[in-house]
Amino acid sequence: MTDSALIEAARDFNRFYTNLLGVLNKAYLDTPFTLTDARVLFEIGSHDGIGATALAADLHVDPAYLSRILKRFKAEGLVATEADQADRRSQTIRVTSKGQTQFEDFGRRSNAQLAERFDRLADGEPQSVVFAMQTIRSLLDPKTQPPAPVIRAHRPGDMGWIVQSQGKAYVEEYGWNMRFEGLVAEVAGKFLANFDPAMEYCWIAERNGINIGSVLITNGGDGIAKLRLLYIDKAARGLGLGRTLVNECIRFARAKNYRQISLWTNDILYSARAIYVKAGFQLVSEERHSMFGTEENGQTWVLDL
């Protein structure tokens, strides 16, 4: 049974968010319309004709209540109706030119309201808000299909994200101390300070503008490329991103005529090790250490190219 404290926390968030959206306000976005009115008009405006039955089902609105809204919209010249060819018992509804103008005005007002709220936040916080929204929807709406991740080169700010995300994740998931974050910061700092675009690269995986994965190739000298800081955010695991990023490293190293890729990891990182094994890496050495506060087994793996 779900903890009652979790239920109460969810209800508290619902009360906060409905107030934020102005669900109970009679004048939504400083217009003569309620939020329900706006939602109905938005749904109609988003379709090139929609049946009243389908509209009621999509919005989970009582058909009689929806009928009253549509009657008012029709009287105000916002929508027009015609017989639904697929269901003679229903009607097809479209926005008029006046309705289209109002539909677009809702969009502008809503965008401006969100922009005003996001502008009050610190750098990175709007992305965190959107990521949390996406997480809620993906977990509670089984029909939601998240957009495909995009793999791109690093840009300003990405190294800071790598240090922050990995430092936090490994402490939470494996109980490591902050020396690990220091190691990540050292690797990332050296990468930026000595970056050679001809022989080195950083891949960032993102979805909806939010970073969800990363990996580096650095020049280890003597024809050896070093694979560093492979990371996939826990909200994006199971998408095959780790394998994709490692394959990008291999492709890049071959194109740059490296003779070998070397990496260091710990045997507790089972998912990452499985990716390395599948890609053809071989375990060449192991050593016990406690540099991150817990007793671990460090491993060096190589792939001959």
C-alpha cells in the first residue's frame, strides 16, 4: 500500500499547481474565459474538425456540460458545426476566423505567462522544471512517448553539468564520497584546458533540451584513446544510450587512427561493464581501492582497434 505521506504530498502539489494555473479563476489569462473554456477551444483549434463525441472523450468532460460550452461558443461566433459524416448522431466542430484569433491569443498569453515565471528562475532551473513535468507525465500517462534523444557535441556549461550530475548520482546510488566528484571535475577540467578538437571529443545526449547522458574521448598518447565519464541519467536508462555513446567513441577513435581505446571503471558498475563487454573490450587488470570511501574493485579495459 502506498505511504499516506506520499498521497498527501501529491495532493498538496495538486492544490499548488491548480492555483498556479488558475483553474478556479473565472477569468483565465485575464480573458473572459474560464480554463475549461480555453481548453475546449484549444482542442478544437488544434484539429481540422473534431467530432463532439470525440472531443468529450478526449477532454473527459460531461457531454451535457460540453454541449452548453459549444452552444455559447457558437453564439459568440467562435465555432461552427456541421453534421459528422462518420456519426450522424454527432457534429463536427471547427473554429471560425474569430475563434482562430482567440485560439492564437490564448497561446500567446500562455507563453508569456510561462516565460515570465521561468525568467525569475536561475540558470538551469527552467530545464529542471520541464524535466520534472516530463517525468510526471511519462510515469502517469502510459500513452506518452518521449521524444527520441539527440546526440551532440559539448558546448559551454556541459562540463559543469557532467560534474554536478555524476557527483550527485554516484553518491546517491553507490554511497561514494565527494572525492569522486573531485575526480570528475579534474577530468572535465583537463579536457577543457587541453582540448584538441582534432583528436578529442565529448558527446552529450539530450532530450527536449535536457542533458541525459555523456561520454568523452581524450588523447592518452602513444596511439591510445581514453574513454572517460560515461554516464546515463537514471530517467533515461533502458533506451540504449550507453551503447550508442560507446559506439560513437569507437567510431571516432577508428576515424582518428587510434590503435587502442582504454578505460577505467569499477566492477560495481554492472550496466556499463556489460556495454564494454558487448563492444569487444577486454579486461586487462584489476586493483582494490577505497578512494571513494567504500571498498571497490577498479578495472582497466581495452579495445584494440
